Amino acid sequence: MRVSPRHFLEHFTPLNYLLPIPLLLLSWQTPALDIQPSRDPDTGLLTWRSMDRGFLLELQQLPPDYIRAIYEAQGFPTALIENIAAYCVFGTVASNVSGKRLSYQVADWRYVSVDGTSHPVKTKSEWLREWQAGGIENNWTLLPERQHFNAGDWYQGFTTIKTHRDQPFELIYSWTLEDETHVGHIKEMRCAPENTTSDPVPKTTADHAESTVVLPGHSSGTGASTNEPQPH
């Protein structure tokens, strides 16, 4: 089912779902040992949420037509749109709920396909080089690839995985809390289907109290990035 950019964007509002920071600070110490996704009852899209040692990471499936709508609305050429729509794209929120200094670097993240092969996660800089070669300067939709957080900061954007849409994979991600590096695993992740069974517009919290959809380009970060401007 192909949906117009206007249909997507008219149904999408900024993210307002985050838990109150004091609640997160009290609950972060419990690691996520077995992360089970939640399913949106309207769209069927899945969200994985891991809170482990001060780092809250949430990834929600985004269907290809939503990705097309975002970039069509920004005037991307068709070839660049179809390139990113061919990836498995996840709306991602990364939050520091530790009360301490925290950082991550997407270049250190990996995903493991069903054949056991480990692959790097494509970074924002890699996407921007491709887009700039095609005459596009956009830089606000993607998750910042390297970020330092103050207590309570959060950042969001797209995470892109190049794998078969119908095959599961394991995401291996890392972060540094003060001077100690930690590694997290989310197993049995899956891409959004090419076609959804109902209205494919992802629901925001304005539409559904339990849904947590990412609208790229918004953050509450106050810490300085090491290699790119602050998201806004």
C-alpha cells in the first residue's frame, strides 16, 4: 500500500512520550536481559526498548513508505530515496538516564545476520557523503553518530540496517558510562514489513498512549557533540 507524503506527515507530531527523568533515574539499574518487543495494535509495528546501566535505547520499525514520504517531502531525488528505503530503518531514541556522563559511538555498533556474519551499522557521516554527492545537504533525520550526554539528555533519529527484510538479526551496541564501556544485545530484531496490514502511519503518543514514535530532528540534548552540530 503506497501512501502519499502528505498523508504521513499530516498524521505525525513531535515526540512527547519520554518518562519523567526522576522515574528513569530510579529504574535504570535493572538490566534488560530478555528484550521483548511491543506491538502497536493499529499498525502492527514493533518497538524494542532496552534500559541497561544508565542507557535507554528504543528502536521502532518504520515502514518503507514512511521513509519515502519523509525524504520526498524534503526534495530528495528518487534514487537517493529508494536507496535508504531499501534499508531497515528504525526510529531511535537514545537517552542518558544514569545521572552521570555518558557517550556512544555508532561506528562501534554491529548487527549480526542469520548466517552469523557481523556487519557495521551505517553511520550518519556515511549517509551524508552519499547525499552530498547527490546535491543534498540534509543532516537532521539521522541519529547522531557520536554523542556525549549530560544527565537527562536524549537524542533521536533514524538507525539504518542493511539486511534482508524478512530475516531476523541481532543488534550489538555499546556505550561508555564515565570511564567504563558497556555492551548491549537485542536479539531477534526484525525490519518493518514492506506493506503493513492496516493504516501504515506510525502512531505518536498523541494517537496512542503506549506508542513511542520518533520524529527526527528533536532532542533535549545539552552536551556537546564531538563531530557534528547539536541536533535541533
